[in-house]
Amino acid sequence: MVISKKEYNSLIEKLMSEYGSEFEKREQIIYFADSHDLELFRKEKVLLRYRWNNQGLEVVVKKRNVDKNTIAKIDEKFRTLEDHSIKFEVDQVSRHAHTISCSLRHILPNIHQSFPFYRQPQELLSPSQVEFL
């Protein structure tokens, strides 16, 4: 997903005026993987995110709007995985509403920075992340 410089600058100005000194600007390239129709997000409320960190390519699968029963099942099944980390967090939808999301994160240490998505972006997911989906 590419954001134009004009849109980016407009957003930065808005955030700085709203949050003042609390706002910290950091630039990072993040890849969101989905079809052009946002099929994964619209149908499944799932985000696939790829970004570089000091260890390699960080691959994150995030489910939004997770209910309490699903949280318990996910926690039981995935909390002890080696080389993965799981995170539950509150997503602020508005001032008066929120949902819970769950992320399963994995680092691919040996991927070149010009990594391809091959045929499907999901090919870079670990077997556990595929199961998580």
C-alpha cells in the first residue's frame, strides 16, 4: 500500500496538532498483504503484515474482533509455540467502542530485503500461522 507524500504530510500535521508533544513520528516500510479487493480483511477480519526489524522479516497475522471464546482457544493452542509470539490487544474503534484483536508473530531471519511474495502472500506464513488463520 503506497501513501502519497501529500496524504502523509496532511496526516502528520493533523496528528501533531491533535497530540502535540505526545506524538512521535517514525517512518518504516510495512507491507500489508491482501488481494486488491481486500478479501482477507473484509471476509475474515484478518491482516497480514510484513516489516523489517533487526532480526529479519517480521511476519504478523492479526485477527480483529475476536470474541472471548476464540481468545481462550487461541491462547491455549498457540501460547507455547517456539519462535512465535502471541499478543492480545484492544483496538479503539471510536471513543465509545472497542474490539479485541489477536496477533501471531514470527520472524523469518534468512529472507533477503527484496523478498518476493511468490504466487500468494500467505506463502511466507509459518505452518502455525496458517493454522491460526
